[in-house]
Amino acid sequence: MSPDKTPTDRAGAFEPRLLALSLALALPLPGVAQSVAAGATASAEAAAAATLPKITITGSRTDLEADELPFTATVQDAEAIARRQARDLKGLVADEVGVSVQQQPGRFTAAGSGTGRAGNAGINIRGLEGNQVLMLLDGVRLPQSFSFGPFVTGRGDFIEPELLASAEILRGPTSAQLGSDGLAGALVLRTLAPQDLLRGERGARGLGGFVRLGADSADSSGMLTAAVAAGTPQLRGLVALTHRRGHELDNQGRNDTATVNRTTPNPADVRSTSALLKMDGELVASQRWEAALESRRRQVDTQVLSAVSSSSLSTTTRDHTDRDRLSLGHQLRTGGTTGLTELDTRVHLQQAETRQYSAEDRATLADRTRDNRYRERAVGLSSEGRIQTGGEMPQRISFGVDLSRTRITALRDGMVPPAGETFPARPFPDTDHTLLGAFVQSEIETGDITWMPGLRHDRYRLDPSAEGYSGSVTALSGSAWSPRLGAVWRLDPALQPYAQWATGFRSPEPDQVNSGFSNPASGYTTVGNAALRPERSRGIELGLRGQAQALRWQLAAFDNRYRDFIEQVAVSGSGTVANPTVFQSINLDRARIRGVEARASWDPAGPWKLQAAAAGARGSKTRAGSSSALNSVDPWQLKASAEYDAGRWSAGLHWTHLAAKSRSRIDGATLFAPGRAEVLDLRGHWQISPTLRLQAAVLNLTDRTYWRWSDVRGLAASSSVIDGYTAPGRSAQLALQADF
């Protein structure tokens, strides 16, 4: 495949003026004119639901409110996600503290640098990120990220926020509940289901849905989402579709030249389409079946003007991020008060691929291309049940098993390979990654204290194939026990202490165990490490939370310690042809992250609502007795908002404070340390009619120039393109939704 057009060809792309016209034309959509009384009832039900405590199911693998968990968990429902108007994972978690998503500007090259090519690289929770954080979508693991020189893939762009019904962020080690990768926390996502659109009057009619149009000036993008659900409690179905089209994400750079000193974004065309089909039905009174088919296609075409130099005349790229999933499930609800009450079993098939193509026109040397692919094919089964016991000490026991097998492959291809190498080549051997886990946990009521012990055992195995791989291969296997113990003391509604001690683990990745690449001309080589041990974590969280009339609050302190932390480092060599630098993934001695978080909300019966949250942490890592800062830890964040809700309309001012990154907490004396920043966002909505709603937002209201640490991490302070890493300036969002 080769690019057949450049991003400068913008014909047919969504422009704000065209989208505004579309919004105007969409006003008389069929089914919009419904009775005012019915719409008022639905609005009242939605308002009432908004005041109820958020429910988290996956976080404890039981149906518990977030305030009943012995650790910190925050939940966004479909309404909150829609109001956020998030276009990607970074936008989805933008209102959270202690959480961030790396999204660097696209300043990559064909064969040298991969800066920014991973897009939404992954989520960072309390200082750890990437594959060290578990990401689940409808109970299925999202593909992992991968990095090999300029070939860099991320995880966040496999997600379409428009099709989400909820997003849970679990903080602290979660391996006891959810298995491998839960070192620092988990992001648990659930897509829309028929029952989400068939509630209240819609459920009685057996038909519900919505059409939503949106625009965002930060990337000149437009979005169209349509979803419809129909059926009865005995048989229901849902179809949802989202299409986005836009361009490069804006920043505050000013140098618009086609040189390596360029700081304005490189021109890009971005297109994505996501589709979701779900059905569920009743087998007998106590049993249901469910099926889901999901597909996502995302393409980014970039004209890399920042790569133009005396030796490189032009570079164009085309990147594809695709994912398909099929899930089947069975649910049993016995209706009993003791014994087995629930049993859920699911199987899934998932295929995901990232393909990155680059074509470089060079001045004197032969033109070259790169065609790199990373693919995961997974099949899995999970089953979990709940048992309720009676007596003087009632318990609710959860138990289950999880099994998955993932075929992980990668291929590097193209024309004019590096010196000493031939294409196609594999950066690591094709590998089958098998995970098998079993867990049991309980909720034990002893007076005012609820105890939540849990234990999980996991086994992993990496089975590499020597076919098509020139280096040596080594299989690796191991196991891990992950215990946890939590407790919530209902001392008083205004004061409820809680505590949790939990453990986590993550198995090594295929490219960390088996890898082999050599570039003699540049003086470096990479080698695998068949002796890698799995990463392990042990965390303690102590907290207080409570509610006094309209005031709800929470204060938490945590201390997470990591053993056998995996990191790629230079283990030998001087970087010369005769003595090349050898890079290898090794287990560090230890790492530690500790910090505090605080949250408060005041939600009286009147129209005003106030919220505030703050989070800060510091981290360190130790290798061979030498300690240094852990750069993945974000600086302090404070967020506050004041909202006025008059019923048919609302407006809210949101304030974010990003503290300066202290030089003492950066590993690297020559790295750029951004200063503090204050950012204001203005959001509002207008209920035009019972079934028609307009949402609007102005982000970075004061047009502040600032940097996010997650996006500039690793950037040299002497860089001439620091402004190219700035966050977007003032931008506007607009969305119109019609319900039926």
C-alpha cells in the first residue's frame, strides 16, 4: 500500500461551517417532536438518576457503590461522557486527577524517530502507564502498546468514547480482581447495551435511540453518531455507529516552515468509523444470552513537514488502527437469597492491527519506504459467579476463572532497509501469550465493618515460534499469587475510614524476552532477556470518606512499591562501531510511588453544584543501589468547578491547576521542565425541547500557552521546538443530540 493523497487535500472533510449547517438542518429530524409532558418526565427521571451514587460493578466484581469500596474508584456514566464531548481517550479522562494520557505531537520520521506516532499512547494511573495499566472493554483486554525505533503503537486509539456507557478508573493494584497488568490500576470500559436506551418510557415503547452531531475546532473535526435499540425484555437489540473526520490537533506553535524547526502541527487527515451491534434475549425465566459484534477503523494520513531537511525532501505516512471483536455470553440469575445467586460466562474473539506506512523522498540517496505491522489475535473465556451465605456472619463470595490466548506478531518491511539488515524482518518471533487465572474474594459483614479479602492465582506462558525469525528463541512461563485485603468501617455517615492492602503482577512482553536487532553503522544493538521475571507490586491505601447533607468528600493516601520493575536500559558498550551500545530489558531492583488524593462535592437542592479534587505523588526507582526519579509520575494537579443548573439550561466554569514539574523529581538534568499553568474551561447545555439538546464548550478560555508533563516528558530543555509540544489554545466544541 502507498499513500495516494496528501493531507493537504481537504475536500470532503468536515469543516466547522459545514457542520454548523448540518446541525441546523438536523433540527426537524423525524421523531423529535414528542409530547412535552413525556419529555419532562424523562428529564425528571434523568435528573433523579444523576443524584444517585455511581455504581461500579467490575471494580470489586460485585455490585457495590463506589463509596463502599476499600480503594479509590471513579465512574463516568453515559450522560457524563456525552457532556464531556470527548473525542478520544485523553479527553475522556481530562477531568480526572492523578490520571493522564500521553499524546505527543506527530514529529516522527520514516526510519528514525517515532515521536507522537502512537497517538493516545495509553493511560497513566498514579504514575504508571502503558502496558503496566490494565485496560478492559466489555471485559476484553485491549491490545498492548509496542515500540521498536520509529515503529511505535499505542492503546488509546482503539476506543471510541461515543459508544461507551460507562468508564471506571480503579486506582491501586488490581491483579487480585482482574489479573495480569493491574500493577497501578485499571481502566474498565463498557459499551452501550440495549437496556441503556430502553429505559423508562422508551422501554415501554420498545424503541429508543439518539442521533448526535458534533464539532471540535481544536482539530477541525466533525462527528456523527446514531444509535437505536428495539425489542422487549425477552429479545432486544442495538445498533450504533460513529463516524469522525478531522485534521491535526492544534497547538500554540508559531513556526510554520517546512523544516526540522517547525513548531506548528504537521498537516494530517484523520478518519475513523466505529460500529457496534448487540443482542440479548431470555432463554428461560432465570437465564439470558447476549452477543456483541464491534468493529473500529481509524486512518491517519500525515504530511511530515517537520522531517524536511537537506537530505529528506518529503515524508508522507498512512497509519491504520483496526480492531474487531465478537463476544458471546450467558447469564444466570437464580433469584435466591442464599447459595449460588449469579453466574456469568463469556467467550470472545478479538483481532487488532496497527499498520504504519511511510514514504520518504530523499535528495541524493535512494528513496525509501517503511511498512510496519503489529497484530494481536486473541481468544478468551471468563466465568464468574456469586454465592450468598446466611447465618450470623453473612458473606457474599465471588469466584471465577479467566483464560486467554493471544497470538502476537510484528513485521517490518519496506524498501532500502538499514545497513546490514534485509526486509521483511521480525522485531521479535511470533508468540502465543497464554494467561490463566482463578480468583475468589468475599464481602464479610461484622457489625459496622465490611471486610473484603481476595486471592487470585495466575499462570502465564510465552511460546515463541522460530519460523521466519533469524535469532534464537526462548519460551518463558511462570505464575503469581495476588492476595488483597480491604475493609470499610461505617463509623458514621460523615466519617467512614477504609483501608486496602493489595498486590499486582505483570508478565514480561514477547519483545522484552526475545529480541534481536543490530545497527553497526550507528553503534547500537538490542538483545532479549530470557531471564526476565514478572513485575510485582504491593500497595497500601488509607482513606477517609463521608457525607454530611449536601457535602461529600474523600481523602486518600497511598504507597505503592514495585519489585522487578522492567525497563530497557543500556547494559554495555560505548556506542562505537567497534563497541556498540547494547540495549536490553532488565528487572530493576525496586521502584516506589506514594502520594495523596482529595475530592469534595457540594450538591444542594438548589441550582448550584461545586466540585474540587487534587492529587500529587512522587516516585523513584533503584538500579544497582543507585536511586533516581521516576519520570512517569505527573506533578500536582488541582481541579475545581462551579455549575449552575436551571433545568432547561446549565453553565459551568471548570478550573485546572497544573503544578510546575520540580527539577529534583526529573531523571535527567538536561530535560525540559514545564512551569505551572492555570486553565479555564466553560461548558453548558440547553434543552431546546424535550427531545433536543444542545451542548457547547469553550476550552482554554484565556488562550493560555502551557505544556502537559505527560506530553513533553523526555524533551531536551535546549530543544528549538519546545513550542511544538504545547497544548491546544482556545477551542470550541458543539454537539446537538436528538432523542427518540
